[in-house]
Amino acid sequence: MYPESIKLFIDTFSKLPSIGPRQATRLAFHLVNSGKANIEETSKAVGNLKNIKICSECFFIHSNSDNLCNICRDKNRKNTVVMIIEKETDLISIERTKKYPGKYLILGELTKSGVLESSQKLRLNSLKNLIKNRGGQIDEIIIGINPTTYGDLNALLISKELQGLSKKITRLGRGIPTGGEIEFADEDTLGQALERRI
Amino acid sequence: MYPESIKLFIDTFSKLPSIGPRQATRLAFHLVNSGKANIEETSKAVGNLKNIKICSECFFIHSNSDNLCNICRDKNRKNTVVMIIEKETDLISIERTKKYPGKYLILGELTKSGVLESSQKLRLNSLKNLIKNRGGQIDEIIIGINPTTYGDLNALLISKELQGLSKKITRLGRGIPTGGEIEFADEDTLGQALERRI
């Protein structure tokens, strides 16, 4: 039914996260109808991503000439506090608070299996080596993993893995989110809010 | 915060239908992490869409050497029945039934303003000319527009516009969808199902 180019587009885009075959099909038709210039621009916007590099310390993206991202090369940020997070977008969210003075380690999205992937183990090892090179122990490792059931499991795994490399290993605080309502908070959240009241 | 290439990608993809800035950001990070070869493939999958042509009669896509899509060039399909639809994906859905022997006219998505866009008027005019060249009157025009409030309004508009060019102007039947439940059908659907009982 479809010409080859359309099939290839749908196949390729269906594999991207949170795009299904239906959305990929709609996108294909939208682009075809938007004209050749727009198709070219969109194609280039994708191709340009080849210039993006990944930081050798925290694995965030950058386009600097060396191997460090803007955060890792920033002399004003503490080397003695490292937050371990899953995704680049988590880093962006934390940065927006303007309240975090430390560094990061991006681990990649955790699977629900409760086991770390080999690439994630490699990244944890690279953090271990970094800490060893900086004297063997830092002040704090914050595990910034989502407080879900399998997130908790993974957080436990990671903190065991990093035992001894930091004076403290902490997790992000739990409680009622700003703007949230006590009436609608689940039991666990309310329990945590009670225990950790401020 | 973001390198230029990432910003450009997010800007470009946020403009595509049903992709917001958040999804565009996630896509950017996913692609960067997927490696240069995959970025190149994805970029090409977009660029290849430039080869797709739009049929001069029904405005569906094709990649034939002349200006006609596979449906319009098919001698076994009736020239005397034309279905007017909004989107390419509507055409695909109708084709899947394998019960429609006629041709199509793709109008482009209708706005909620109840007024046809100039490109849509041009497409209707091209259908008028086609019918005039084929003898001035065909057997049936089916208005395959969604049965929503503004769809009904537009269907009325279109049928006025095409008055006299077809022996019949019809719309798709209404009633309870297969697998649907009477209990949950809205009043209007049930009313239509009663009136048009089979």
C-alpha cells in the first residue's frame, strides 16, 4: 500500500520511544504534505545530532572541544557531591531548581528487572575510578532515582555497589508535593511526610 | 543549557503534530545516545520522504513516474463514485475494508472554524473540473467526514459546493459500532441507529 520511503520512515520512527506506528504514519504524511524544504530541514535537524558528544565523566551531552560537559568543567561546582540519576531530563529538572552545587552521573533508564545493565555497571565503575583518583572518598552520593518500587530496589543495589566511597549515601526527600492535597496523597507518601516532617 | 544542535532538534520536532517540547527533548537524548549510525539512518528516513509525490487527482501519496497514485491509475476502480475524506490515514482505513470500489479526494484536515481553507477550496475545484471533464455528472459523491459537530457543518458546506455534479451526495452510515454496547452509546448514536435500523 505504501511507497518504500514511507514504509522506511514508519519503521524507523516506530522504534523511537513513545512513538507508535500510528503516530509515525501521521508524521510521515504530515512531512510529505509540508513540502521538500521542510523535509530537508527536519532531516538536517536529526543529522546534526551527530555533532553532540557525551561527557566522559557524567555522560551528559555537550558540544565542547574536549570530553567534558559544561557542568563537569565548571570549577565552581563541588567534586565532593555526586548525584546519580537515570536520564538527561532528570538532570535538567534538578538544574532548574538552581539549588544543587555538585556533579552528576547519568546512569541511563533502569529496567524493571531490578538488575543493572552492563552499560550501567560500566558507568558506576567509571564513577568509582573517578572517586578513587580524587582521594578514595567523597562527602555525599545522592541517589536521585524515582521513588517507585523498582526504583527503590535499584537504589538499594547502587548504594551497596558504592559502599565506602562516600561519607554519606542519601536519597531525595519524600513527602507531599508542593500544590498537592493531603486528601489525595497515597498512604506511603503521607507516611513519609509524617516521618520526615519539617 | 543545551547545545545548538539539540535546541534546533527540539524546535523542529516540537512543531510536528502531537509532539510537544517534552517528547522532542526525550527524542533528542534518545537519538544522541543511540549512536551516530542510528542518527544517520533516522535522518535519511526523513530525507527520503522528498521522493514522495502527491497524486494530481486525489492528492494521496505515491512514488510513480507519472502524476497518479496507484488508486487513481487503477482501471478497475470506478470513476463514477468519489469519496471525500480529510486525511491519508482515513483512506487507508477505508481501503482496509476492501469494500470500496471508487476513487477518493483527500481534502486535508478541517479546521474547527466551519470555513474551508483556500487549499481545500482548490482541491474541491480540481474535483469539479475532473467531473466536468468526465461528462459533468457522476453517480455518487460520498462525504467521508467524521460525524462530529464541525464535521457535520463542513459536510453540509461541501455538499452545497458540489450540488449538481453528482446524482447522489451521501455520507457514511451512523449507528452503534461493531463490538459497541447499547448501554454506553450516546443518545444521538442510538437515535441514528434506531432511524437507520437494518
